[in-house]
Amino acid sequence: MEERLWDFIDGLSSPAEKSAVEALIAANLEWKRKYHELLDIHQLATGSGLDEPSMRFTRNVMEEIARYHVAPATKTYINKNVIRGIGAFFLSMIVGLIVFFIVQVVFLQPKTSGTSESVRVPDIKLPLPAIDFGKIFGSLPGMAFMFITVVMGLVLLDLYFQRRRNAKA
């Protein structure tokens, strides 16, 4: 019923449908009541147009916003030197571990017999089954490298907190 009445009110119904709905509204009290209810809703919806602000108001607002320099949010809480320090720390740690691993494998591994499997790297023969990882990570140079990287990380953390403290003061 409501769908047919909405089509009638909006003018979307065919002429035959329109005459049938008019006859139902005239003959049936429920259809008449529903028609007047929906017609009131339709008139309220079409009669209340949204008020738009004037162009001058919009221009005034935009000019006021343009007067203030809005800094990007990241500049307020990200220090580029801290990011560079962290990047340098991790990069040096990765490079150091790679160099240390290569030195341990190439120069400090015992010579093995020809029966073990080897991987051929240009002019370097790596005996993969004979690598002793306890020797690599438990040796004095490995421990010294790890100690130095941890101390460097703590120094960078201390510098970060000092700058933060000085910025607040």
C-alpha cells in the first residue's frame, strides 16, 4: 500500500495505476488516512530546503585557515637524527655480523676432508656441515662485537633522552 501511494505522490505511477489509487483513496478510509499521512511527510521533506552559507562566508573561513601555518604533524614528534641513529645502528650491526660470520667461516674453521659436502662460492670453499655456531657466537670477538653494539645502542638512547629533556626545559 505504501509503495503504491509513494509512487502516486511522486508521480511515478502509470495512468491506470493512478486512477486505481484515486478510487481506493476515495472509497477506503485506511487508504485515505495513509495517503494524507504520506502526503504530509512528502510536503515536509520538499518544503525544508537546506540553507547554504553565502560564498563570502566560505571565503572568510578559507582565508582564516590560510592565515595559520599548519605544520605537518610528524615534525612535532619525530626527530630525524634519532631515526638516522637507529638506522645507522642496525646497519652497522648487520654489516658487522656478516663480516664476522665470513671471517669465522673462511679463516677460522678447521680444514675438512673431501668427503663433506661443500658449497662453491667464487674461490672460497664453505664446509657447511662443519660450521660450529657455538664457536662463532661464543668466541671473544663475537662477544666483543655484541657488547659494543649494545653499548652503542645505550649511548644513542641516552642522547635521545637528553635531547628530549633539553627540549622540555
